[in-house]
Amino acid sequence: MKVTLLIPCLLAGLWMGSAAASDPHGKLTDEQRARIEARCAENPERCEKVKDRLTEAKARCDANPAACEARKDEMKARAEARREACAADPAACAEQRDAVRERVKQYQNP
């Protein structure tokens, strides 16, 4: 179940870029919006799938906000653990990041 949740989250994160990092309120910059629009123009079917997943996720959160908050807290804790691990061993972190990027490329360009 974790993998089935992780893949859409990764895709949405990659699709939307680093919106959360650049703006704490979750709004997209013009550059991020332009990248999304370009990707959607290249592959409208994939864009619709991502939009559907995000809509479904929002509906789940609207239906059960407590579960969403718990999930957000879990993800924040995991991100903090990753940051600490990367600070402790940057080489291993870079290797793992490159492996994830390679897997994502395979999903994007099958």
C-alpha cells in the first residue's frame, strides 16, 4: 500500500515542481505554471491522469481531514529524517537521489 501511495505523490511532486519550497502557501510561480502547461501540451492524457489523482486526493482529504493531517505529519517526519540522513552522508543521498530520478524518467518516458 505504501508504494501505491508513494508513486502518485512522487509524480505529483515532480509534476508540480517545487511549489511548496518556493512558496509556503502552495501557490505556483509563473515559471512552474509554464512548465506544467508545457508538459500538459506534450502529453495531455498524462496531465489529465495527474489532475484526476489530485482531485481524488483532495476529495479524500475533504472527507477525512484528520487522516490527511496525520499523513502530512508522517510525510514531514520522513522528510526531516531524509534531510538528517543526507546531512550525515551526502554521497549516499546523492546516489539514492540519482537512482530515484532514473526510475522517474522510466515512468515518464516508457
